[in-house]
Amino acid sequence: MNETKKPLVIHTRYELLAELGHRRAGQRTALVMTMGALHEGHLDLVRRAKQLADVVVVSIFVNPLQFAPGEDFAAYPRTLSADVEKLATLGVDLVFAPSPETVFPQGDPQVTLSAGPLGSVYEGATRPTHFAGVLQIVNKVINLVQPDYAIFGQKDAQQLAVIKAMVRDLDMPVEIVSVPVRREADGLAMSSRNQYLSPEERQSALALSQALDQGRAAAAQTGSATKVLEAANAVMDQAQGVKVDYVDLVDPLTFVPVTDGKATTAVLILAAWVGTTRLIDNTLVVLG
Ligand code: PAF
């Protein structure tokens, strides 16, 4: 059943802190951080938050620090009122939609975070400043909201690993909860960037989820890391209109490649350009 309680939309840190100050003792808070352009994948995060907590805060902020020059910061869809409508159907309490000036009143931060070696491979190799920018905003918004839980999608598997590492290494008092990838009926992982795809590109983009399906099937049949990678690469090599960045099988927490001979759960990760749009996807596979 849809609740339709319009969330309170606030734009400044002062309003946020004032509203959060009304939390009653013992009430649990969950934070869902987004950059807006909300789709069902985001709404799954909110549904999980609602299951866990009494107060649900959704942040909507297109974080400039996680985009490199030449990336899609300016083009990134900004759809606040449609996003708020969607959140109203889920009974969200607060939407924190700040401006960059509110988030970074002193301009670019002096004290920054590094995701270390985990943040310099795969997504970090192609987007060297990306994870530092993600950690900066995630750390900041967690500090402002002080939630019991922060919910992130498995879709951004390396982001999830980097955030879990930050919480562990800095002893942040928050539990990171992950939610499975939400897919369209034909398998394409939901992403705000899918709206950049032309109809032809949207068709080509199906190669990503098909490669993951083949990889998962190979894992079920053989348990072999080599076979999983062969199966996924075979699909990506055949794909028309798709330029592969990486396909690999890694440990979900360290992102160190997983090889044959170990019974473990690994994550099959891939990234590719379809036209000018860069897409990522992943699936968990059981090996051994
Ligand atoms: O996953 C995202 O949408 C962003 O990286 C996040 C976590 C909201 C930080 O800006």
C-alpha cells in the first residue's frame, strides 16, 4: 500500500539539524543518499530504509566533487519535484536537497579523504578522482544526519566497498546496508544514466546484463573463475556498439581479483561505453 505523506523538503544544513533535533529518543534513523533522477532502484533503497528505521532521510545532491572535468556533471538530470512525488508514495520523512554552497560553504574542502588502493583500480583507474569525491560527500552527510543505517545499492559495487572501508577504518558509528541491483524487465540494470541512451544504444547496452547472466551460469556449472570470465568476455567481445572498459572477477570487499581454486563468493564486475554513456553492472557469483 502506498503511503502519500509529502516529505518535508529542506535545503540548508540548519533546517536539517533543526528537523533532526525533533527525533524522539530511541527512534532509529536511516539515510538514503542519492543524486536524484530517482528510479525504482533508488526506491528499493528507500523501502529497505523504511523497514529498518522510524525516520527516513533521503538526500538529493549532484555532488560536483565526484565528477571529473569533461564528465556529465552539467548534463546530469535534475528532477527534484518528480523525485519528491516518488518519495511521497513511500512515506519518506525528510528530503535534504542542498545547494553546493550549503554543502561546501568554504568552497572546495581542504581536508579530503582517499579511498586508498581500493579506490584506484577499476572505476578508480578510469575515474581517478571519483571515489575521493564520493567519500567526501558520504562522510559529510552521514556526519550531518547521524543515521543508524545508511543504505547503498549493490549496483555501485566498488562504491559500496569503498564506503564500507571508510566506515570501518574511521570507526564511523553507522551500519552500511546494501540492496540488490534493480533491473528492467529485459535485464538492463536501472541507472539514472540510462536516459542518455538512444533506442539503439539501449539495445546494445543489454550486452552487459547478458554477459553477467552467462558468467553466473558458468559459475553454477563449473565453479571456475576462469570459465566465468571466459563466458562474460565472450558476450562482451561479440557486442555491437559497446566498448569494454573492464570485465573482472573480484573479492566484493577488497576488489582484489579472484582466481581459480578458492571456494568463495566473488563479484563479476564490468564497465563499458555505449556510445558516449559509460555503464557499469555486476553480479555476485559463487565459486568453488
Ligand atoms: O551513488 C550515488 O548516487 C552517489 O555516488 C552518492 C552515494 C549519492 C554520493 O554522491
